[in-house]
Amino acid sequence: MAFVYYQREPELRNPLVIAAFAGWNDAADSATTAIKFLIDRWKPAKFAEIEPEEFYVFTETRPTVQNSGLNRTIIWPTNQFLSYATPDLERDIILYLGVEPQLKWKTFTDTFLEVCKRFNTSEVMLLGALLADVPHSRAVPISGSSTSADLLERLHDLKVKSSRYEGPTGMIGVLHDACRRADITVSSMWAAAPHYLAAAPNIKVTAALLTY
């Protein structure tokens, strides 16, 4: 069964994938808001979407109802890929915006990688945010990792700390490992959001991710 629906087949040059997931990996909606900002800025075109039926418990990730005139439309959780051509750079960009699934993580990961391989992705950048014991009055702490020694050195030059976290992980951790196993260069950046601020999105945290 095919889990990806392609609306079109863009011609992309060694694309970089920048991805974020709503849910456990997205404290104060900071990471997904960064992707939404890039979508608003670049106006990329959607070219593929992962079918949600197999991957979600809809009593937990519920569809929503939208009114349009006399009709009411059901909006299902989406996992979409959008392409952005950058003629002034050496490679194009794929933006991914989705919701962390509840089911079949291995199948979901294989599906995500299928799209990456189909368009000869050169690198994947995963964005995340976590709640931490940090004050809102200071600069946002950023941690990160990469399978590329050159990129890891660049992260260190930017004062991005390596993460020594061990424990439960989310889809970003699973995808990072899957990309590594598939020999796709992958990096992750995590921003720390103050645990005592409930407002979402946290624009300061989003801005830090975008800046780095």
C-alpha cells in the first residue's frame, strides 16, 4: 500500500530537507512555527503528502471542522512536503510540516525516507523544541548534533551544545537515526523553551531556531 500521495514531481537539485513535527517534539509550537514562517516567507509549493489514516489515533489527534459558506469541511491531520527552488544557491529546499504519529513509527519513517530518496536529498535538518528549566530573560539555549563532522564543527562554532540526553525519544530522534542508517547526512537542532510559559507559539524560541 502506498502511503505517499504525489501531487507533482518537482525537479530539485540535491535538496536540503528542513522538517518539524507538532506534538512531543514541539514545545510551545516553536519548531513548527519556524517551518510555518518559512512557508509564509518563501511560498513553496506542496508536492506530496503522507496519508494519515494508518498513523494516527484520531481520538488523540483529532480532525477539525471548518466552515466555508453553507458547507462544513473536515480537515484531517496533514504531513506535507513543499518544494522551494533557490537558483542563487547550490541546492533547493524541501520543507516538511507534520504531526508526530501515534502508530507504526517504523513504517512512517520508511515512508518519510522514501520521499527523501526519491528526490536525492543531500541533507536533512530536523528542528525541535523542549521544555526546560531556563529563564525567558536570557538567550535561548540551543543544542544539536550532526552525522557530518564538518556540520558538527559549524554547530560548535555557533556555540550550539552537543546533547547528552538519554531517555524516551520522539519522531525526531527516530528519524535522525534512520537517516544515519540510510547514509543521508542529518542534523538536529533543539531549542529550550521556559517550562513556566504556557503561551504558544513562543516567538522568541522560534526566532532562535530560525537564526541558527
